[in-house]
Amino acid sequence: MNADTRAPTALPAIPDEARAVVRALAPGVLLCALAEWFIVDALVTALSHPSEGGPPGRSLRHFVAGLLLIHLAYGHLLQRCAALFSRHTDARIHTALRRVSALDLATFERIVPGSFVLRLTADVELVRDFAAGFARLLRAAAALVVALGYCHVLSPKAAFIAAVSMGVVAIVIIIAQLERKGRAARLSGLRDAVQGLVEDAISGFAQLRQNRARSDAIAAEVRRRSAALDHERDGVVATFVEAQARGRYLLYGALAVTAWTVTHLEARPSVEAAPITLLVMYAGLTQLVATRLMPQALDAWDAWLRLRAATDDLPPIAAPDAADDGAHPLPARPGRVELRGVSYTRPSTAHRAGFVMGPVDLTLRPGEVVFVTGENGSGKSTFLKVLTGLYRPHSGTIAVDGRAVPAALPGYRALFATIFSDFTLFERIHGVERPDPARVQALIDELDLSRKTAFVDGRFTELALSTGQRKRLAMVAALVRERPIHVFDEWTAEQDPEHRAWFYHTLLPRLAAAGGIVVAVTHDEEFFDLADRIVHFDAGRMVCR
């Protein structure tokens, strides 16, 4: 007889994260169950043997002990759930932000939508808000299990019928809630469509006012979409009401069947009232779980899945480049920056045609002012992003003082102070450890912003400015950083003649005289004679003038 020497099949391993969750929540759940047992035992004792013991008898002691214990246990469980949810959501959002901050600009623009942070924050809040609901769900589950278990001891038939009935009720209500959730998603889409249409009508008021036919047409469209919105909203409400009513009727039917079972089939009439009363008291928990807590749990679970997908879909943080900043630091003020045969290819998408910038051969030296010109879409902004290390060139070499460097090297990017056309204004001057308040305020005064904002406690007091004023405040921050290379993308586009003249006749000569390199995109032909060189782009090709 051959013995079977095959090793037994191993059970699937429980993830460490799941074990940690169980360890964190199990004590609170068990304490809640123990407290519910005391309360149930007190109720059953009082119902089955009303004259036994008398106050302060065993039932009263158990009831008081159960109330005190449930207070402590639920508080402990609530704290653990809040800490657990916060820890996991914080870990996810920190991972997402670390991965996003490690992306190069081209990858960021391709895979990170503009609403990424808003959606991430909304999902984090939705998950965190369910911490209290999850604690209530665990407590309700413990109460139901204890109640049904105790009922099983008194009347196994009644406990079985009640458990099946409650399960059916819960399933019916949850299915209805899922249907309501789908309709609610459609309702949200319709609401956004109506809101967008109304916002378009408000922003385009002048055009609509000018043409009555256009105004009537958009009003009719608003009415049509509003009617669809009202219809869908009525459907959501009806679904919810039907689910509540259906669950209530099923629950009452289940209790009636349980009562009949106990009174007609149970052989111990002395305990007939106990399981019926017990089930009546705890059956409401089933409806609470099914109608309130489970929908919240489903919403939170969907939000958690979106949160996981948002972080898992981001590329992992790449290993540092071999040419590390610390091993081979770049000079604080380079003698020259060279672009040798540099080109960048933007692949085509469903919404945008592909584009090739380059090849570019260019040398930049201290004290030099270089203007960049060209029509819209000619490659000027792409060139600036390649030059400053935000886009990785697909071919060619960038060199500093003759040494080839990766454009993604943080030390290389740190050589530049930039103001792009799509800049963001921050209230603090990040990257400067202790900005000199006197110097910052002097620049604010020079740029005629002292009546609009000030620099107090390391931050600008006001950022709600016009576009031209915001660009001037961005210039203040760029100059305080004192970088050796300054890059400006059509900075003068929103400036009045006075500040436009200041830019060309005062600022650019000042930066060049200090040994800086200035690269500025401009269309101001009347100032072209102030540049040392003009680099013109035409359909991605560079031509030096």
C-alpha cells in the first residue's frame, strides 16, 4: 500500500494588512458582543422570570453592566476605526503625492487630470467619514449575532426562521439601494449638465442678449434637461421609499412567522415571549444596517477602490539618476549652457496632433539676453520646458560648462527662475529659506503693488489680483530666488506700457549686468533691438536671427 506523501494544500495566506485590521478591531467588537450578551441576558431573564431576583437582581446588574460596557466598548471601537481609516487614507494620499511629485512634466500632463487632487480629496473624505458608520456597523453586527445566538438557545426554530428572514430583508433592501445608487449617479450627471448649461448662459449673456433666437433655444434646452433631472430625481426618491416599505413589510412578515413558530411549535411555553420580544427589539437593527449603514459602506468602498486605483495607476518612483547631484554638483553660476541637437517629440492623441520641436543647437552665456519669437503653436513653450528640464529631450544633449547632464537632474532645474504663461502664484516664496522682508517689500514697491499686497510673516497678504498684477507679483518671487538663469514666457502680454517698458529697459539690463542669463518669449517687436540674439521658431524648427 503506497502512502500518499503529497503535502497538504496550504491555505491562502492572510495579508499582513488584513491581520493588522483584525488585531486592531477585534477587541472592540468582542467587548461590544460581551456587552450585548449582558443586555440580552438581562432582558430574557426579566421577560421569562419577572418575579425572580427582584431589583437589584441579576437581570438589573447585567443590564447596567451591559450599558456601561457598551459605552466603553463602542468608544474604543470608534477610536480604533477613526485611527485605522485615517492611517490608511493618509498612507494612500501620501503615496499619490510622492509619486506625482516625482513625475516629469510630460508624464504629469498625460496621466494626471486637472481634477486629480479634488477627486482624491473627495474620496479620502468619503472614506474617513465612514469611520463612525463602520463602528456602528460592527456594533450592530455584534448585537444581531448575540441576539440570534441567545434566541437559538431559547428557540432554535425561531432563531433559524428569524435569521433567514432578516437575511432576505437585508438582501432585498441592499439590492434596492444599489439600484438607487445607479440612478443617483445618473442624477448627478444630469445635475452637472444643467449646471454647466446655466453657467454657459450666464457667461455668454451678452451673446444671448444680442440674439433672441439663441436665447430662446438655450432656455428651451435648460427646460428640457431640467425636466429630465426632475424625472430622475423622482425616480431616486421613489426607489428609496419603495425599498424602505418593502423591507418594513418583509420584516413584519418575518416577525409574524417567528411568533407563530414559537407559539405553535415550541415545546417550552415558559420562554415563548422571550425570543419574540427579543427579535422585535433587534429586528430594527436589520433595517438600520440595510437602509443606512450598508449604502454608506458601499459608497465608502467605491471611494476606497477609486483611491487605490488613483495611487496604483501612477508610475512608481524611479531610482535616482546615475549622475547624482551630490556626487557631481553643478556650479552655482554656470559659464555656459549648451543644447546640442536637442529635440522633443510630443506624440499624437485622439484630441491633439503630434508635434516635433528641434533639433536645437544653442549656447547661452552669462550676461546675455535672448528673445524667443514665433507664432502660436510654433514650439516656443515646448522649447522653454525642454531648456528648463521640465521635458526630457528625446534626442540630443544638454551640457553645463561642457559637462553633459540629464535634464531631469534636480540641480539643473534649480538653475532657473521661471514665469510661464500658465504660472501658479503661491502665497509663500518656496525654495528660499528666509526671504529678506525688506528686499521683498522693495520689489513690491518697485512693481507698483504696495497698494494691493504686502509681505508679512513670510507670505503675501493678497493674491486676488488682476492677471497683470499677478504676473508682477510672480516676478517679485522669481527675483528673490536669485537664480543665474531667468526664463519668461510672454511676461509683458498683460502689462500696461509703463511696466512693459520697465521690463525691457530696466529689468533685463539689470539681470544681464549681474551676470545672469535671460531667455524671454516675446512678441513686442519694438523692443527687439534690446536683445543680444533672437531665436525664432517656425513649426518646431529653430532659426537664429
